[in-house]
Amino acid sequence: MLNRIPLLWLVLILVTIASFALLELSSLPWITAIVMGLAAFKGYLIIEGFMELSGRRHILRYAMNLYCPVLALLIWTLVTP
């Protein structure tokens, strides 16, 4: 687990930079949807990598994994015209 943390940080940083670059290019609804999907993916990585819920069959893990995409979809529907 400890040897995966630097790789996880690198992936999170790269996804954040990609999200920033996409929104700097344009704020079209489909680009916003991609950025929200990337945010949900980052949430999944944080839940699985840092909250020590991976490999466990627990209701909290299922709830957290469902929370990220649902919240991203909700925000996207509220932001886009």
C-alpha cells in the first residue's frame, strides 16, 4: 500500500492539471461533463487509495463509491444551462 501512494498522488495531480486545461480551453457543456467525470474518478481514487476501504465489503465503501458520481452528475445538471 505504501509504495502505491506516490503513484496515486501523481495520478491525482495529472488529472487535476488535465481538468484545469480542459476548462481553460472551453466551458462547453460536454467539456464540463468530462471534468465532472474526472472529479468523480479522483474521488474514487481517494476513497480506494487513502481511506483504506479497498478490498472490503462494507456499506460505507459502497455508499462512498456511489456518492462521487451522483454528486458529479448533480453538480453538472445544476451548472449547465
